[in-house]
Amino acid sequence: MTQLITILSTDNCPIQNLFIDWNPVYADPFKSGPVAEDENKLWEPADETVISPFAQLVRDAKKLQVLFLRHSGLNDNDLMQISKMLSTEAGAQQNKTLKVLDLSHNNFSGKCIQSCMKQVFDTNRVLEYVGLAKNNLQSADVQPLLKCFGRQPFPAEQVPAHQLKIKERDAILEKNKKLKASKKPEEVVPLVDALESKVTKDD
């Protein structure tokens, strides 16, 4: 995992999709029999302050757009740290490229999923798909998350300034098309939420 994170964090690493399902990194307390000294030992955190390798991966692999971590023995501490790296709480370390994250079939509590994923959904505008299957979730665990989706009211006095940001973003997108055609480096496109009037066809 350490070598993988080092490779993915380099500027010239082209990998955007990573599937490392069924690769638990935590030591198995039920393993029996003699263990050879040169055996590849599973990772054990010294305490809860040590950042998990999964959170390091999300933090450092800035080009990843798709990450599958299904059935890898992740726990609540991993989820809390991953969520932090996906939210504005991480500051400059926030991952702003990940679009797909599958955390199915791990060892999360419903309470942790509620608090952590709500934090992500409230502040992250890049994620498009999150997989949480087979985590023993109950309706009460999921319902609070559903309130994070959909339309959010936007102050009317801030609309003109926001529309200006949208125009600036669109201008960069158009410029990037020309840059891409001439095989020149593209400019960074700012993330700007779309605005929609309350007046609809139904009204």
C-alpha cells in the first residue's frame, strides 16, 4: 500500500481508475499456525491518530477519479479519515478529483456512515457515485443522508455574482477546447454549482 500510494501521488502517474477490492490490510486476529518471519505482515495501526493507508490514498492520489475499496476490512476510523479528505475540512489536502468511490461490504457502523457521509455530501461537489452496499445499513441510517441530495436554496442577492462565476467557468471550458486541440496544457476549471429558478414549467 505504501509503495502504491507513493506511485499514485507522483505528478506523472497516469492512473485514474483503481480497483483494489478484497485486499484487507489489517491483521487477522483469528489466524492460526506458525508465521514465518519473512511473511508479508498485514498493517496494524499503532493508535487511532495514525492515518489509515486508505485515507492516505484518497489524500495523495490526486489524479484518481474512480476508486473501489470493496470488502477490504475498512472500519469506522478509516471512514472518518477518508471522509475528512473528501470534505472541505481537509483544507488544501482535500481530494477534488474523485468521482466514484465504492466502499461496499466493509465494517462501518450506521452512526459513523450517517455523520461521515453527511459531511462529505454537504461539502463535496465532485463525487457522483458512492457505493455503500452490504454494510448492514438500516433505514434510519440512510434517511438522514437523503436530505443532503437535491436542490438547496440560494440567496437571491448572491445570484448575480454567482452567474458571473458561471460565465467565467464556461469561458475557461471553451478556452480548454482550443488548448486541447492544439495539445497544450489546459487551465484548471473551477467548480461552480448550477443555479435553477424556482419557476418551472409545472408552475
